[in-house]
Amino acid sequence: MKKIVLLLCTFLGGAAALRAQAIRPLPDDIYQDIPFEMQAVALPTFPDYRVSIVDFGATAGAGTLNTQAIDAAIRHVNGKGGGTVVIPAGLWITGPIELRSNVRLHTEANAFVLFTDDHTQYPLLPNDNSMDNRKIHATSPIYANGAHDIAITGKGVFDGNGSTWRMVRRGKLTESQWKQLVASGGVLSSDGNTWYPNAAAATEEGEGRPNMVRLFECKRVVLQDAVFRNSPAWCIHPLHCEDLVIQGVSVINPWYAQNGDALDVESCDRVIVCGCSFDAGDDAICIKSGKDAAGRRRGWPCQNVIARDNTVYHGHGGFVVGSEMSGGVRNVVIDRCTFIGTDVGLRFKSTRGRGGTVENIFCRRINMFDIANENILFDLYYATKEADSPRPAAVDEGTPVFRNIHISDITGIGGKKAVYFNGLPEMPIQDIELRNISLADTDKGVIIRQAENVVLENVAVAPRDQRPYVLQNVKNVRLNGRTIPAVEKSKTFER
């Protein structure tokens, strides 16, 4: 009897351990020192039931398309009330994978999931995201619609085979790289400046290349430890999701990948991004909430986001808000992060016509090295040509608002500009604090245009052009203890 009881306890303990190991706990300090009220993120739980995709006919290697086997395993576990679907070590080729409620997709070490280059396996759908104005997009390699309690975990790699989808702009490659790419095959645009992997990619349908991981209106979602690489467009795109954790994930895209964003969190509530590594062909950690009138009508802000202990190696921006922020962005903390070699460090961008309000953003304890352009950038003339000669426009629902943004404890080496604010004359950037900022070895210093109520405290720059602080069309600026009521025409300050 004692042996039976011992065996039973061992079995039950193992089952409990399986559930506990399904989702690694968040860091103990993840909610510490958050300057706004935020409800804790609810994590998914999964029944102690697991199957392998091999049980449903999946075969490793280059000769088998495993779409049906993987889908059958996920449907089976979903039908049983939930559990874990295991992808073992090996090379697995598949078409799109749909995640379903109460299912954890777990990859073992050395599992490599390669999405097929047969684009007929990705049905075309009406475009309902805010990335652009395309009418269609292909089914994402990994997707979920309205699911709850879902997860992707483990040490495996998911490869979106994006090089079979993406165009390449000539200006992003060296001449030798361009020649090598053209010699590999593919199709050139009529002006010879854009390469497509095939003729279909150059058509309107080809422009509908999908985001790699698309999660729409899902609740209690975890992506943990896996590698996502080579996406056709954006890599990870949660849209209208609640209670989302992205932990220990790596995203790797070629630096020249067109629209190769690493993570675009769009119109989501209660989000944690921690311990991740991003190497992107476009923006890295990006917060969005819809584009222009459609985004304003949707009116779904992105809010209550914590991003801590992440590293960005390449990307147009390390941390980015916009430019699609028409539904609003609020209550965001980015803390203890490192950006290495990004085009811009902290990047806030929008333009007339977007509308929306960005507020209560806190950027703290950021290290930046070898930033190509601006270390800290506010650009309200994104993708327009008016930036150098701004003229006031009427304030309406399409006027974007950026206010109440706090940036502190930032250290950087390198860059063309230390800080650049370029607001709208009809709606200046407002209530911005920069404290304890040290930015060295930059070409230009701090340039602030079209802003009001700006505090710069203990901000140290030593630009090569010997113009540390340049102010233009600003009101109520406090510069390292000195109050400057107003400046109209451009004026340089030494301290």
C-alpha cells in the first residue's frame, strides 16, 4: 500500500510539475516601480495532457509537408479541453499553423519549423490590420483568431521563409551584395532598384505578404523562449489582445528586411515584454494603435505595457511609438534595455492625419551604443517633406498629440544627433522630461523645435559641432536649472 501511495504521489507530483513548467514565472520585480496603476497580467494554464505531432503523422525532413498533422494535433488537444502539443527535435516543414484555445505549442531543443515556400498554402484574406492600405494579405504562418489561453514555448526555431516573399531595395545593400542578389535569380523592377524573389512577389498579391505571427483578439497569451526569424513582413503582431507575455524570445530578421519589424504590439492591454533579444530589419519594439481615420474609429488604445531587460541589435528604432498610433497610446514603461547599432534609439513618430494621443510614457535606464542617427527622436513629420520649413495647420481630429513623456537615466555613445524634437507648430510636443542623460560622441547635440513645457535636468552632451543645445519655437523650457520662457528663431545655448 505504501508503494502504491508513493507511486501515486510521484505521478501526481510529476503532473503538477508539468503544469508548473508550462509557463515560466515572470521576474519577481516585473511590476516594481511602475508609475501608473496596472492590473497584473493574467497567465494561461494548461491541463496536464500532451501529445506529439509525430502521433498524428508528422515526419521530419525535407520531403513532407506537415500542415495537416500539426493542425490535427492542435485540434485534438483543443477538443480534449486543452494541453500541450510537442514539436520534437528535427526539421519540420509546414504551412500555416492555427493556434487554438487552451493549447500550448511546445518546441523541444533543436526543433526547427520551416514554413513552406509554396505560397499557395497561404490563402489570401481581406486586409484588416493597420500596417498599410493593402486590400489583401496572405494567411500568416502562425495565427490565432479570438483564442484564449494559448502559448508557444520551448527552445525551437520558427523560420517564416521570408526571403521567398520579401522585396529588397537596392539602396539597402552594398554594390557587391546587390550584384550577388541579382545573380541569384528573381525579378527586377522596371527602374532596376527593387529585387523580387519571383514574378508573383512583384504583383499586388505579392504585396500582400503576411506578418509571421498574427494574434487577433486573443486573451492570456504567452510566447516564451522560442526563436522567430526570417518573417515575410512584421514578425510578431498581436492585435486587440489582452494579457500578453513575450518572455525570453529572440527575433532575428535580416537588417535589410523590408517591413521586417521585430515586434508590433497594436491596440493591446496588459502586456509584458521581458528578457528578449531583437535583431530587426525595421522597428524593434514598436507600439501601435491603428492608422488614420480607421484607427480613430476603432478607438482601441495600446496601454499598460511593460518592456524590461531587452536587447536590440539592429532596427530602425530600438523602442518606437507610432507612426500608426491613431487610437492612442498610454501607460508604457520601457526599462533596463540596451540598443546596439539601431538607426534611432528612442523613436516617437507620427504625422498630420494620424490623430490620437500618446501620453504617460516612461523610458528609463537605457544604454545605447553606435546609434546611426538620433539617440532620442520625436518626429511629427514622419514620411513627409515639410520638416525643415513647418507651417501651421488647422487643429482637427487628425492632429496627433504627444505629451507627458518622461525619459531618464540614459547613456549613449555615438550618433548624428543626441536629441531631436520636431513637433507641429499647431500642436507642440508638450510636458516632456529628460533627466540624467549622458550622450557622448555625437555630431550634433540637443535640438528642440516646436515644444512646450520641456525639462532638461542633468543632461550632458558635447557634440562635435559645438552647439550643445539649440532651441527654436519653444515655450517654457528648463535647461539644466535655467528657465527659458520662450524662443522663436533658432538660438544656441551652451548649458
